[in-house]
Amino acid sequence: MSTPSHEHGPKTHYEIVNLLLRGLEGVLTVAIEETDRADEQAAHAKRMEEIAMLDPLTGLGNPRALEDDYASLQLGEYDGRRKGGSIPANEPVALLLIDIDKFKSINDTPGLGHAVGNEVLKGVADVMLQSVRKRDTVAGVGGEDFAILLPRTTEESALKKA
């Protein structure tokens, strides 16, 4: 049996421990990088899901967001698109449907057109967002049509809000 030569491996226990520690450091570095990468991917996926529920012109929720929020309300898992606090199931809920009268005439008027129509939609969206509680969902549901989901709102309160 031959003794290991100095050229083929560590000579002392110190060198062996040092090699093991360097190997462990490498494994931990890779694990941390993979964890960071997974966190970044999860954050990116969450952001993409949020974007998928927004109307790009107005920044309001879209029909999918409205449906998702209503389903969450029914399950007692709703916390509001703008984080207005959780709402338990079986609370009253109201839905307002809003249409901008004669909107088509803005888009069809020479000198105004779709550019002005888009500004009108953004302005109406801003007014609606400023007029509701954080827990309410304001959504564009098509063209000049909007909906506002009002959790914890009776019919009488909804009529006043409308």
C-alpha cells in the first residue's frame, strides 16, 4: 500500500476541511442563485397575471378581473383589487353598469376622433376610481361600458352611489 503523494491530494486535515468548506460554499452559492431566480420568476409571473387583468388604456380592471373579484367575494376570499380589506362571504354586493351616452359621436366627429375618445375614456375611468372605495372594483367591460363591483353594499346604497 502506498502513501498518497503530495501532488495528488491534500496533505493535512486542515487542507481536507478547507476543500470541503470550499465545496460547500459553491453548493450554497448555487442554491442561493437558484432561489433568487425562482423568486424573480414568481414575481414576474404575478406581474404578468396582474397585467392580464388590466385594460391597457384606462388601467382599470377588465372583464376577467371583474369575474375574478366576484368569484373571490362568493368564496369569502376577496381583499379588493386595490387592497381595501377582506370581505367575508354572504355580504351584500351590488353591481353598477355604466355606459357613456353618445360616445360613438365623439369618435365619429371630424377633428375629435379616437384620440379624443381615448382621453374621454381615461378621464371617466379616473373619475370612477376617485369616486369609489378601495375595496370596490372598477372595470372596463367593452368600449364605453364600465362596471363597478360594490362589496358590502345594499341596493339602497348602490342607488345612491349610482
